[in-house]
Amino acid sequence: MKTLAALMTASAILLLTSGCVGTGTPINGSLFVSGLKSPVAIGDNTAGHSKVGEATANGVIGIVIDGDCSIATAMEKGGITKIHHVDSQVTNILGIYATYTTRVYGD
């Protein structure tokens, strides 16, 4: 019985700390808090990068997910028609709250 209780406790801890709110990152984050900025894509090298557009999506415990972090939305918000490059920023706090922001640079 003690073994079963220990197994259930370990399973519960793994489930709670595994991060129910998923964010796409190229590396595994910290168990408690992660913040990561990373490149997504390179566009036209002849385009400038005088404008920046941002689009964000948020998640709470994987149940409530709100927002549009698409490249198209970031381009629209920044008034960008020609992409120079795209970056992303991911924040995840205890797997409870997460944000994913896409930043598009261009003209």
C-alpha cells in the first residue's frame, strides 16, 4: 500500500510540474519559470527592419488559451508588407501561465 501511495504521489508531482500550458520552444525550459527569445525565420535580406509588429497568445493551465500569435497578425499590427526577420518570445511560469509572442521586423 505504501508503494502505491508513493507511486501516486510521484505521478501527481510529475503531472503538476510538467507544464500543462505548452509553449513551443527549441529547448526545454526551467521547472519553475522560463523566458526565452529565439529566432523563427529570416525573410528578404533586402528588406529593411524599420517597423516591428507584435502578436501574442496567452494560456492558463492549458484550459484558457487566448490570442493570435501568427506572423500575419504581427505583420498587420506593425503595418509590415515585406519581412526582414521573425523572432519569438516564450514565457512559462510553473506550467500555469504562459505567453507566446511573435515579433516581425520589416518594412
